[in-house]
Amino acid sequence: MKSVAAILGVAALLSLGGCKKAGEAVSEKATEKAIESALQKDGTQAKVDIAGGSVRMTTTDASGKTSEYQMGSAAVTEKDVGVPFYPGAKALEGQSSRLTTPDGSTVSIGLRSGDAPEKVAGFYRDHLKALSEGKQFVEMSGGEGNTMLALSDEKSQSAVQVVIDKADAETQIQIVAQRRTPK
């Protein structure tokens, strides 16, 4: 769990240090080395690669456990998230990630569609309900086209969450899937 916290902490640093704001340009290589050095203080070996708005990092903690993190351009498929992508939806640039640790994995992808949020929510509601036997299905609506659907399976220690939001003239879809590694 410590390596997951370290990886997520580094991701936060990247969002601050790796961005170029108001004339401040931080060298990608310098940022990579700074992150690697910071992680080495607790015995974690890291290889960080920042390029074109994406981050890829592999860490090995002091006990030899390896974790991988990709943010921004991770290749995420329907099989990875366990539900189909909404028909005709396009991936949001820089909105995919993958975290793999000895404890499990989390993948996420952002999509956009020109269809109404209610239609998109209906599509995912039908798919998740069809998979829900023996699992917990949750739906929450916040009005204005905002819906969160989730399906969790205690037996397989997995969960998928789909968030649908109205955004200007389009609907944004965020899918997050988590799977624990069997013990």
C-alpha cells in the first residue's frame, strides 16, 4: 500500500511540477530525476518517463515488489474496464490511466459523446444491471444529466464505476475499474 501512496503522491507532484504555466517551464528530464530521487529516500527504485503530457513510472520497493503507473496515454480497452464503450464515443485526450501493483489494478478512461446524458446513462444502466446477479449495483443521480453507476463484486474483489456528466454540448463518461489480486 505504501508504494501505491508513493505513486499517487508522485502523480500529484507531476501535475504541479511537470506543467508549464505562466512562462515557467520545468524540464521533463529534471522532473523525472527529482521524482526518482525523492522515491529513493525510502528505498524505492523508480524509473520515470514524462513525454508529451503523459507519464509512465515503474517502481520497485525495498522488498522487491514492482508497481507500474501510466497516466495520460495508457491504452485502456473495453476488456480492461469490463463494460463496452458507449457506441460512437471518442476517448478524451490525456484521460486514461493504469495503475498495477502487487495488490491489484485500477484502470480508467474518459470518453465523450454527442448523445444526451440520459441516453448514455441508460446504456450503462442496462449493461451493469445485466451483470449484477450476485453483485451490488448502485445508481445515484445528481440532476442536470449527472449520473453515477457502480457495480461491485465482493467475491471477485472487483468494481466498475461509470460517471456520466453533461459538459457543454457533449456528454462526458468516466469509467474506472478496480480489481484486487487474489491472495
